[in-house]
Amino acid sequence: MRKKEAQFGLPWTREMNPLRDILASVVKVKLDTIVGCESVLQFVCRWESLVMVQILVDAGADVNLASQGMYGTPLQAACTRTVDSESPGETLKIIQYLIQQGAQVNARGGYLHSCLHTACWKGTPEVIKLVLTQEAEVDSKDSVGRTPAHLVCYQGLEHYRILNPSASQLVARDLTQRTALHYAVMSEDLKLLKQVLDSHKCHPEHRDTYRQLVDGDLWTPLHWAARNTRSVQGEKKNMVSVIKYLLEEGYDLTAKGKAMNQEWTALEVAIYHGADEEIQALLTPVKPREPLILTQWRPGKRHGGVSFCNVCFVVSILVPSATIYAVEDSNIQSSH
């Protein structure tokens, strides 16, 4: 838990249930104060029970209060909950309650702008389904020009099928010039990737050019697969099958994209982001009698804590040099 979260978290833990009513009345005058990137209600929607949410709303917390950052509204915050193991279905109850209290499903706030974006990025299939029943706007764009169709491709085939995006939504480009295909490679879900790629193959804009599909920095889906070999927590991700499939589909190992004021192949991206030897071997161009020349030959350094890019939502890496500085992905014109 971040330091700013702890400022909210201490008075609202489940162990202090007998004090909840008293605490709610004490902080009533500050219920809609934004600390960091969220209000008390947003924090409670992410971490606490329906009862706690009800207490704050009864005390006057604004169910439509918008803030900056990842949890733009209380509804968005609720869609990211990961603490339902003790009480399955609590997230759905909180979302339904907020809507009953006047929370607007299409209210804009934060990086992702809508609760459907947030649900598609982090929510369960049931959360996505519930939000869709509330006439959520499926073509709404977030701060980076992504629609929910882009973000649901981070998840998996089950989530994707509930949203059921159209071919035009899948091939639409965001402000980084990525389509849903660039996102689907990061899901680790080969079945999802195949469906999204098939949509590109059948679309008149891409049927003859899908192998050359690049984003604003000339990154192919193969570059993004190489970028995503480790989780934010440092765990190895299963990208081997994804990379093999892209190679079978004819994606070019020698294609170069912009990175660190240079031009890198997918292999160089993989090296920098600490991919294992199996992935590096898959991404090595095999050209008889031709030496392998690399610009990037050693991995970057992971942050001491958990850090991820707030544009592409994958782990951020430091530059391996005497003076270490963070590789910032927040500039959408060069976001790797």
C-alpha cells in the first residue's frame, strides 16, 4: 500500500468495525477532499466493504466526485477491486449501490475516463457485464485515445467475449497509433490474440498489411511481446507461445522501432527488459554467415519498488548506466 493510501487506510480497516459510524461522522467535513489521486470514498470502494461505502455515502460523500490518476470516480475505483475473496460478489453489490445512489456510469475522470474502461482493464467478467447493462458508452475514448476494446485485450478471451468489440473498434488506433492487436499480445492469451489478429486480417484496411502493423514508434506486435516478459512484481510471464505464434504469422524479427534514441529489434527490446534465454533465442534473427549486431546488449535495471508505465501498464525499467534515471512512458509520442 502506498503512503498516501495509508493515510486513508488506517481509520477504515475491518478490525475497527465498531468505530465506523463514529469515524464517518468525524471526517464528514473532509469526505470529498482529494489526497494524492483519490478521495476517501474511492479508497473504500477499492478496499473495504459495502457497509463502509454506505456509511460514507450516507455521511455525504459525492458518488460522482472525479479525480486524476487511475481511480477517476468511485465507480471506477470499485471496478478495480481485488479483495473479494472473503465476500464473493461484494464488488457487484458496491457498483449496484453506487448506481442506485446516482453514480453516473459514463461520468469522466482520471486517466481512463470511464468505468467501462476501468472494468475492461482490471474488472472481472461479471463487472464488465454489469457495467454494460447500464448503457455504458463502448466507443468512449480515454486520455490516450483508447476505447474499452483496447483495454479488454489486456485480460483474456472470457472478458473479451463479454464486451464483444466490433472489427472497427479493434483496428481503431489510439493516440500512440496502437490498435487492439498491440494490446492483445500482452494478455498471454493465445486464443484471444488469434481472434484479434483474425479481425485485422479480415479488415480491408489491414488484410494485406497486418504483418507491417506498427505504432507511432514503429513497434510491431512482436516488439510489444518482447517488452512484456515480466510482470510488475517481477514474475516471469508466459510469452513463448505468443512470440512463436507471431513468428508463424510472418512478423519480422529484423523490424526496428524507436527506443532510447536508437532503433531496436524485438530481440534488443527483450534483452533490455530482462527476457530469459529461451525468448532471446526465439527472437534472434538467423542469417547464415552474417554477424549479429546489437545496439542494446545488456538489460536495464528494475526499480527498487513496484513501478509501471501509466500509459501501457507494463513494468518500467531503468537505464543501465552510471547515472540511473527512469524510463518514463507517460509521453505518448515515445512511450516505451
